[in-house]
Amino acid sequence: MEYSSAELMIVNAARLLKDGDVVFVGVGQPNLACNLAKRTHAPNLVMIYEAGVIGAEPQRLPLSIGDPTLVSGALSVVSMYDIFANYLQRGNVDVGFLGGAQIDRFGNINATLVGTDYVHPKVRLPGSGGAQEIAAWANRCYIMTPHQKRRFPEKCDFRTSAGYLDGAGGREKASLRGKGPIGVVTDIGFMEPDENGELMLTALHPGKTAEMAKENTGWPLKVAAELRSTEPVTEHELKILREELDPTGIYLKSAG
Amino acid sequence: MTKLMLLKDAVAQFVKDGDCVYAAGFTHLIPFAAGHEIIRQGRKNLTLARATPDLIYDQLVAAGCASKVIFSYMGNPGVGSLRIVRSAIEKGQMEWEEYSHFGMITRLQAGASGLPFLPMNQTAATDLEAANPLIKRVTDPYSGREVITVPALNPDVAIVHVQRADKEGNAHLWGIVGEQKEVAFAAKKVILTAEEIVDESVIRSDPNRTMIPGFIVSAVCHVPHAAHPSYAQGYYDRDNEFYLAWDKISSEPALTKQYLDEWVYGVADREEYWQKLGKQEQLKVPEMLSAPVNYGKY
């Protein structure tokens, strides 16, 4: 079966969600993953959008994080202060999806700038938005990003969101309530933190190899002793994605 | 007391050179019409604050109205980079001050509450703290743990677009209400633009929906379609074509200038802009009414 690397990542990300999870959804590919999960194994998923929408049931593909389709038919709409304070900081969010220009060895994320000088950025990126708090306070986080060396440097140019900081124990020292980025979904496979918080390769998608993952990672990537294989993408999943969720392929065709 | 006035008079009277202006909204009810009026009146050295600066801030910067931006995420929502603000920052032509979303909104909440600052839990992502000296830490006197603090933000002017208001400025908003209430209470002056001006009895029929009371409002302006190309829930849809087009327009200064000449300087007001645009039918949304609530007659 033919599918794009975006479809592969979205399907695998969707499978990480449990029925009943309260998930902080980002627009684009995470949105497709959550909506796919809701239409397959997780009908009771509660989707929260950082614009303040709780329990959204979008009837069309949302084109921004504040699309009006998120509001019509939602459970509740609250202010940004409430969503970050009562929902996220208070501990009412199970899952956060994150992305970024750079993800480093310990799962820290950079969405702020490329370059080493904050005041004179080589490339200025959009900035944290809600990512700093989501990474800290959601019970568990997942990162979705194509597996490319430039996206996985040894160390981020700027630490926008905390992963496992400089290694095991860092999150506990800062009293962060969430578990951090417990899984990274790429188009090659999965990475998960080892006991020191270092991301290691733990699963491969069908047809992919550990060598491919190592070549596309900016640090010497450890490989789990028991490397799992992900289940193949099914026709049912692709049908929902292509026919119902993103019929014009806005996010499915892109590389991420 | 009526606060109804023309938008051009409200901007002339309440927005001064050098002001900190917060044109509110999280992709919804973005006050584009007021932004265009500020450009037409040629304000200078504004500090533009908003959690999510978008196209209107790109346009204000392109028109030379601003010298500083305060933000937590700058992007063309759903499309990508906010090219003009980004480029001004990269070239060192513009000052900026940066927070996370929660940091930015907490600043407004402090400002709205009359507090000097508010605390937030730590996030352990300390690079922004290191880059922005206004983000500080204090020790929680109860637990002894450190918490992050951000200072109150009290903009000189808040600009808020609403679905309906009465002539005194009591305003109903629904749909995504990002930070409109907080900024209205935090700001020193509030300019409202409204899709509809309604009788006070309409406001009083649904008091839970009143997010902004008239007595903190300086001016109320009747400006239908003021949020285009963003949207007003239930009134018209987001014009996604324009967000995509802006990516190209904002990538070349000549195209940006042409846009401003035609759509900002070249029209007298929002009414002329809307007629020229001709998207009335395209952006129409079918009705979906809420169930009525019974307040009871006591």
C-alpha cells in the first residue's frame, strides 16, 4: 500500500492515544492524528485547542488553531488564561503533541530561533506559543517530526520547551508535573527516552532500518536491544484520513 | 451615556504616537479595520502587544507604525511565518519582548486584576527566562519552592472587536474569546468595534454573555466586517485565501506596498473595503443557534 511519510507518522501518532484521553491538540498533523484516533479506537477522546476550545468536534479540517469549526458543537469555550491555568497548569490534560525546528538528544525542543545569539538570530522562528507549558505540565507528551539530521541535533540552539533537560532527574528537580516527551514519532520509527532521558530508537516502521535512523540523527543514536516493528498502516486508517479528514491533502501530502 | 463614534475619530482621539497598543484576539475577531485606520492616520513608534501577532501587525510594521513588538507566538496562523515582523527582528530593526503564551496572558491577567505581577509554575525551559530580564523568580512563601513571575501588562489602548454592543459599550462576545476580556480590563483605554450595535435590552437579555462592561470602554464604533480576513463567529468565515496570499504579498516589499496602497490607503473606511472585496457570499456561514436559556422573571 502506498502512503506518504506524513500519513505514516499521523497513523502511528493516533495509535498512541487512549480512549478517554484529554489531549491538547495542535493544528495540522497532530489535529489529523487526534481526529483519526477519535474515529477509530478512541471515540471518547476529548480534544482541547489552545485557543480555549474544549471537546471540539470539527466538521471540517481546521485551517488554524482558532478555526470557527472548532467552536460550533464544542463542549466548552474558555479564555486563554483559563485554558492554561485551570486545564493545563492544574493538571487536567493527559496528552500534549509537540513539534519544533529542533529536538535534541534529551527531547528538549527549540521553536524559538536558529543561531546561538538570541539578540541576533540567524533565523527567527514563531516562538513558544503554548509549547513551553504543554511540555512541562501535560501528563505525557509526544513529538511528531520527520527523521532528519537537522531536526535532531545533539543540542538545541535554544531550549523553548523542556524534555529531559540535561538527563535523568532534571524534570523532578524543577518540580515539573508531567512525564515529558515519552515518545517521538518519526517517518522511520519511534524514539523513547532511556533511563537517563536520552532518546533511543525503540521501534521501526515496516521497511525501515536502524541504519536509516542513525544516519538521520545528530548524536550517536542508541538502539534498543529489542527493537519493535510498528503495525502496518491499514486501508481503513488511510480511508478516514484521505476521504473524511483531509480530502484535499493539505497536511497529508506535506513532508511535515 | 453614548460612546458611539466613528472609528477614525476614536483612533484620532485615543491612539497616540508611542502608545502600547494591544489589538486583541486569538485568530478570531482580529480588529483589522482599526489597524488599517491606525495606518491611515500614520501613527509612529507604537509598541504592538499581542500573544499572537498576525497579519495586521505585519501590516502595521510594514507601514512604519511600530518600533517594538511584545508577543508569545508570531505567525501567519495556519500558513507559516509572519514575514515582515520576523524580518524586522532578524535585521535588528525592531525591538521585541517575548514570553510563552501563558506568560503573556498572565501578564494581562495581572494587569486586569490591578496586581503588580502574578506567579506561574516553573517550566524548566529557562532559556527564555535568561533572554528576558522581566521574567523573574520568587520563592513561594508557603512551600519554599521557586515560582516564575511576570509583570502586569497595562497597555495604553486595547482594541477589541465584538459581535454586538450597545451604544455605551456593554459587549457580547462568543466563540473563541482568547484574551479580550483580560486586555479590556488591563488597558487604560478601550476602543470597541462591533458587528452590530444593539439596544441595551438585547444585552440585558443575556447578561452572562457580557464580557466587557460599558463603563471601562472609551469608544464604541459600528464597523461590520471589521475582522476580515479573520472571522466573527456566526457572522462570516475566515478568508483563508487571503492568509495564503499574504505569504506571497509579505515576501516582497513592492507587493506589500501595493497592497497597502490599494486596500488601506486607497479606501476611506471598512465599508468601502468590504464593497471592493466582494466576498459577501463566499464568506457567509449557515446558521446554527444555541438552545435558549431561561433566566426567569423575578
